[in-house]
Amino acid sequence: MADAVDMKTGADGVAAVPAEQDIDQFVDELALMPESRRKQMKAVVRRWRLMSPEARREVSKAVEDRMRLHLMQEPTAELLTGDIIGGNQFFGVEMMPRTIDEPFWMQSVYVIAEHVAKDGLAKALCVCLRCWEDWGCKTAIELNKSMVARVCADRKLNFSTRMQTDVQTRTVIMWMRLRGKFFWNRDNKVNAANLYFDDRAKILRVVHSDDFKGWLHAHTQINPAKADFDFLMHQIDAAAMNSRIASECVPGALFDRRGNVVYVSNGDAMMVRVSAAKGKGKKPVVELVSNGTDNVVFTQGMTLKPWQLLDGEGEDPFETCPPFSTANYQSEHGRMIARLWFLGLASCLRSYPAIVFTGKMRSGKSRTAKGVFELLGAPVRLSAIRANGESDFWTVVNKGGVVCFDNVDTKNVWFGDAMQLACTDGSTEARTLFTNDQTTTLRANAKIIMTSNNPMFASESGLADRLQIVRLDQFDGKNGKESGDTAITEAIDSHRNSALTWMVKTVSRALADTDEVEPNVNMRHPDFAAFSMRCARALSDAHYRMSILALKSAEFDKALLTVQNNSTTNYIFEALCAHFTDEEKMRQEWDGTASDLMAAIVEIHPDLEKSKYLSATSIGKAMSRYFDQLAVLFDMKPPRKYGSQTKFLITGFSDMYAKNVNISKNFELKTDDSAEADVSDLL
């Protein structure tokens, strides 16, 4: 043992060379050593020359308590079997603690050479590459290289460049496994989607990202421009796809949900776990935990900026924080729709409606949409819809999180169908670029915001049925628009901690709510409606009643948006409104054919009398196609056939239309008991 710790003649490998000793002087002393010892130390010196003084000191310290266990291990001759040939135990490494007090370590069998023994059996000369949990990656690489170099020198074998690269790569993989976990993406099992979770930093990185490559270079000091680095990246891909050492996962984006527990990201390393409220007073259960807890992981770049979970209940940003509190909503239910859609993000529902901020120029549509990203602390993603951009659309929504399509005013052939799929958990399958027969599936993982001055896309009734519409009027100077963008951003930042605290504690109470909610308020997205109404009930009974009213009014808005953004049905709508608001005609039923409707339209718009785009035939087709939407606005009987003609009977405005016209003028949300009575009457 005394020989092992002697700094000049001891058999402790790299530790035999003091970090501060002059290497040239030590080489001269090699001549005085025994022949067998000299061969060992020459290989060590070759490796030592490449290391900086700081690295030498680090290696010396790391080796001190493990010199016999690792550096001076003797190779063994093993029979060539399927378990060992070619170093096949690369992924089948052993991980074990030496003692309770010492860190985990990992070892992998490495075949230095193969030969046929005198007994005629094929054997392999093997050593164990090892790595300890408390070793730095560069230290582990140097120690394993030094050990293999010594064994090769002792056996008069060449420690080739290929062997050096192989030892280096295997050591890095072992070090990474000790430090974290490999994952493949269950929804997209390709190398480009491979993931690595750093247990120490609590960060999930995409293996092929520049961020991961920079992190890997910082720990290994391998030049990214060299072939060694490419070889290492290929081996990491193989490790991440190997079911023996890697796991499948679906990484979260901003929010995640497992059963009745919601996870809200909080920076790259932390997240907030939201469980169902407990106790008689339904006290919210929210706690700050590390990213990766419960096997829930958020990918770097798809997390919320760090925020502080406050002790209190927080504040509703739609009452206290511009631009949401100062927006000039056309109807009072617009604020509630925006509030419910924001809270519903935590539900992590696959089928989720898109929200549309629509209004004239300078109504704050884009600024409100951008404010949603700033309030969450999510990356701001404002995209445009291009004429031939369907593939770009699916790429954007596949990424997940929240995305905004700004100024969607032009009607595109593909947009309506794509949006309908995106709002109901749809996907698209396309050929992978630069291949002949390989395909890839892109899913609608993102929650969608749209802004529009002239929402022509809503003329498609199927798309309008998948939207939540918030109509905004132009600012009139009474709602704070005089504040610049910078001031609004600063105001949002100052309210962000309070707003997210309010969000998670509201969601916690909603998760504990198992009582029934009002049915059939949103036939297209019933799960969204149920979750959002429970969130509203968690705020107060008045908010719950208002949420029912708002969601029912939203169904009216869908029909109105469809009718008003189709030129033919808009003319029909104007003609019927003129009829039922005329003092002489308003008590009369409207009973007529498409030709009669054409005459009523021409009475209002004489220039359309000879239009080639509008005729009795086109009006008849529009009445049939958009009958359900018009029936929301008017009390209509099913069309009746009389020979070659079709007649329509309309008795007046629908109750839904009358309610919404009344609400938009007179209703205000209050927090006292009288507000509940007002809402009850309107319902």
C-alpha cells in the first residue's frame, strides 16, 4: 500500500505524477525506474502532457481514493460470448453504490484485444471503464483513457485513435446516465425529438438543440467541429432510443396534467403542482416542486418565465391588469369569455376552442393577444397566415404551448379546414422532406389565439362553431389606451405573480368541484365549458352565473359572426332585421320565397338588382346551408316545398337574439347580491 501512494514510484497511475512537478524532469527520472514500471508510466505521461495544471490537480484529487479500484485494475481474459463480443455491454452497464456513504458509480466492459488461447478458445482482453457520480465528465474521460493507455503499454498494444474515441464516448454516456435520464418523444419517435433530462439542473433539453450541444461541449471539452463530437452525438441518439436505458415521455409545454393534478411550469428548473383543494373551506393545494417531479418534464424553451407563488389568493388580471381590465369590450360577456379561456389553459384539454379578438383598427386586438403571452411569461409567438402556408401552420401548432395568428383577414382555401381540425384534436400526415415513402404526423398541440379586423374565415359555420369570440370597440380615451406598449408591459410584469397565483388557486378549487354544472352551454367543446364553469364557481356564485350567460351568449356570437361574414347571408340578415324593426311590419310574420327575400334586399340595396353575384338561386342555397345559424338569430320554421318553390316562415327575432341585444346595452357584472338576481332573470 505504501508503494501505491509513493508520488514517484507508487503504482497509482496518474496520481504518480504531481500536478505541480515539471514534466520534463519527471521524464528524466523514468530512466531510473524498473523496466516494467517505465512502460506503464510512459503511457501516463503522454496523457498527462495534454492536461492543464488545473486539470491535473483535479484528476489527482479524484484518483486519490479510487486508485486501486480503477486505474490499477488488471485486465481479464474472458471467453468471447454474445454478452461481451465487441464490447456489447456498452448499454448493459452496471450501476451500483460502493457503500452507503459513497456516490453511485457505473462500469462498462471494454474489449481491448481479442485472441485465441493455447486451449483453442477465443478470448478477449477486457477492462472495466468506470465513472463515479461525483466525477466531472472531463475527469472521467481522462482517468479511463489513462487506465486503458497503461494497460495497452503494459501489454505492448497500440492505444489507437479509434480506441481513444471509443473510450471517450462510452465514458460520456455513463457520466450522462449518472447525471440524468434519456427520453424519446412518444408522439414523435425520431432522433430529432430525443430528449435528455439533467437531474442536477432540473432542465429537459432537446438532444439536437444548440443549447444541448453547448452544454455537452462545456462538460466534455470535445471540439464540436471534430469527428469525435459527431460520433458522440450518434451514440447519444442510440442511447436515447434504447428501451433498456431510456423512457418514453410526452414533454409538457407551459402546462401539463396527470389525472386530477395540474402542473404549471415555473422557469426551466421548477414547476407548481396544483392538486384538488382540501378541507372544509376548500383550501387550495399548490406547491413549488422541481421539474421532473412525478415524471412530468417541461422542455427548455417551452416553459413559463420564473414567477413567485404568493401566500394570498392573488388578483384577477381581468379586473386589475391592463390591457385586459381596460379593453373596450363590446358586450359585457366578452371579459368573462376571455377570463374563462385563460383559466381553461390549465385544463390541458386536447380539444380546445380558439379565441378570436375581433374589432376595428385601434381596438387593441393585437396588444391584448400579446398581453396573454406576457401575463403567462410564455414565448411571444405571433404568426401570419399565408396563402400557401398550410404546412407552416401545422408546424407551428405542433410545437405546443400558445400561438397567435395575427390579422387573419384574408380567406384562404385551406385555413378553414385546418383550423377545424386544430380546435378538435386533429392532426395531419405528410411526407417527410427529402424522402420518398416516409411520413410524419403533426398534431394540434397548441392553444390558438386569433385577431381579425374582418374575419371572413368565420363564414364557414364549422369553423365559427369552434371559436370563442371577444368583440372589441375602438378605444375612446376612457380605458387607458393612452398608455404606451412599454407601460402596458411593465404593468403586466408587476401583476404577473399575483395573476398566476390567482390562476393556480382558482384551478385547485375547480379540481375539487365534483358538483354538476349547467349542461349544453357549448355543444362543440363540452369539456372546456364544464372546466371553465367550475373555475368560475370557484371564484363566486355570481361569476358562475355570469359564466353560463357568457357561454350561451358565445353560441349566439358564433352564429352572428358566420352570418355577417358571408355576403349573401349578411344581406338576408339585414333584410330580416329591417322587417322586424319596422313599426308597421314588426308584428307580422315573414312568409315568402327566395325571390321575396331578393326583393327585400334590393329594396335596401338597389344597386344589387342586377348583380351577377346575388340572385334568388344563391339566396335559396344560402338559406338552406346556413339555416341552423339563422335559426339562432330568428324564430324560423323548417322550409316548406310548394311545387318547384321553397317557402320560409320567420316569426321574429329569437329569444337568444333579444337577450344579447339587451345584455350588450344594459348588463353590468357586479359582485353584490343584486348582481345574482340580475343574472338569474336574464338566464
